[in-house]
Amino acid sequence: MSTPYDWLDRNLASIHKANWYRSTQTITSKAGTIATIDGCEMLMFASNNYLGLASDRRLIEAAMSATQMYGTGSTGSRLVTGHLALHEQLEQAIADLKNTEAALVFSSGYLANLGAISAIVGARDLVLGDAYNHSCLKKGSLLSGAKAINYLHLDIADLAAKLQENRAKYRRCLITTDSVFSMDGDLAPLQEIMDLADRYDCMVLVDEAHGTGVFGDRGGGLTNAVGIEQELIQVGTLSKALGSLGGYVAGSAKLIDYLRNRAATWIYTTALSPADTAAAIAAINLVTTEPERRQQLWQNVEFLKQGLQDLGIQAIACDSPIMAIEFGDIELTMQIAQHLRHNGIFAPAIRPPTVPTARIRLTLMATHTTSQIQTLLQCLASV
Ligand code: PMP
């Protein structure tokens, strides 16, 4: 007998057929460079824990004492019962880190982007986004009801042409880009984007998910390292270099005031938990006061970059702790990921539809040792 859910079988079958089926692996160890995954101890080269803060004693202690003081849940949305003194402290710390007037904390980076974009633009507006932007930037544009057009990845000439062709037809225009592209590890030409935005009277939203804590003298992100002075909207996550959970928007005081009144993913959801909030505050403190973590991370980037070059392996980019290597089709890439795994290295294949081409995506942490990176290189050499 047929049921209204039979389409699920057909859909799952087609996902399998395209080799797009995804599954989870179970981790039973603390965040670090060595992880126990499905019962096996492995070297971790896939984590976003860039500075190694997710298991730092000081973050754990901050989370524990916040839990003891406030409890486990924040009990309500920010505008009702969930607004804690801790949230105010965190927002001030983010604004200081990002060099903005104000900041607003969301429950995740994904929700921050959905909420910000859908509040800032609407049906009469235009969003021009890099074709490789993260899913939440793309979904945020769709949710807003604005006309959404992609420009070619990192292609300033294409962005300029699309602005020239479309800008005048719309009321407001928002240009969106990741600062560090999550799957390729390359960097957006932020200054050129800002120059075009000035020329065409556009707002700019930069997703610093992979830039914050990693770039800039104090870890303020790529916007900070590039030294962009103009007004812009910075979005990011607390879950990568900052080792916690949650997202944020940082910008002018009036932007943040507006989002408090218009961003549905902030207004209608439960506030970030005391533990996550306190851990993020502790993380920002360490990001700014312990630059040696960032320096070590960049030394590791250099070491892996050199090692790959010596092996004649070309990564898509070597400009950040994310290095992605394309080996060919999906099946071959999956086999290589499996080979790495058999050799105790966790660096999974990332495949369509997440990315246009299958690749092994490697990410580095400040806490990786030279010998751990050498082990990875030896294993890649055997491939
Ligand atoms: N933007 C980018 C570029 C990301 O890579 C991610 C996380 N994968 C997000 C946003 C979402 O952040 P969060 O995990 O905090 O939802």
C-alpha cells in the first residue's frame, strides 16, 4: 500500500545513485588534534577548531561557572526572559574584536546570516553574491525575497558587470561574500569589493566565519587584516576559531538596533546558552591576548604548504588554514579519503552538491605538531 511518504525512498535512492549520500561518524573524545572516531583513534585534519580553543581549560571553566551561576538554558528569547548580562558582555567583546560600534549574538552563524540578510533586503532589492558563498548566505538571500544573482567566484570584473547591468533596477543592493571560502580556503578581494560598493551605492555583508581569530594582528578577521575602513556588515560564528557555539553580526549601532527589531532568527528564538556565551567571551579574551596561537597556526600553514609543494600536490589555495586538494571524480576522492582513514588520518571528502568538484579538505589547527603534519604528508605521498 502506498503512503504519502513513499517519495522519501525514491529521493534517498537518487541521492545514493548520484554518490551524494552523507552519513555521520561518531566522536567520543575531547576536541583536539587526536580524535576517537567510530572507536578508532585518528589524527584530526578536518576540524574548524583553528586555535585549539574548543578544549582549552579556561573556556571549559568559564562555561562551567556560567552554568553554575545561570543554569543550563537561557529560558527564553532575548526580548523576553533570555537576555543575560553575559550576552551584553559578549556583544561588547565582539564589537571590540571586530572594531565596530556594536554587535548582536545569534544562536548560530547560519541563523545570523539568515536573519541579517532577510532583514536588510526585501522584494524591491538586489543581492549580488559570490557563487561559492556559504549556504546560509544563499538561503538568506532567497528568504529575503530580493532578486539574488551570483557573480563568478572571486571575479571582480564579473561583479562590476553585474552591478552595471542591474543596480539601477533595484532600490537597495547588498553584496555578500565569505571572507575565507570554507571549502576552497581562498580569500575574497575585500578592498576591491568595497570600492565597487562605494561606486554603485551598495551595502556589503562579509561572512568572517573562517577569518575571525585567524587573520588580523588581534584576530579581528580578514576585514581587520585588510584594514577596511568603510561601513560594512560583518557576520561570523563563535563555533570555529572561538571554540564555542553561536553566531554574530557586527556593525554600526543603528544596524544592530534595527536587527534587534527586524531579524526574525534573533527575535523568535531562545537566546544563546550561558555556557556557550561565557566560553565565547573567554575565547575572545585569549584570541586577543595570546597571539602566539595564531602565529603557530600560520607556521603550520606554511609547513603544510611547503610539504605539499615538495610532493607536487597542488591545493586549490594555500592562503588560510583550509587547503583543499582535488584528485578527480567523486569515487576516487572517496577512495582517497578512505585510504587516509585506514592510515589513521581524518580528512573527509567533500563532494557535490556541497561543492562543484570533489576534494579532500584539510584544515589545520595551531595545536598540530610538525610531526603530525609530517604524518599527513607521508600518507598523501603514498596516495
Ligand atoms: N558561514 C560559513 C562560511 C561557514 O563555513 C559556516 C559553518 N559551516 C557558517 C557560516 C555557519 O556557522 P555556524 O556553524 O555557526 O552555524
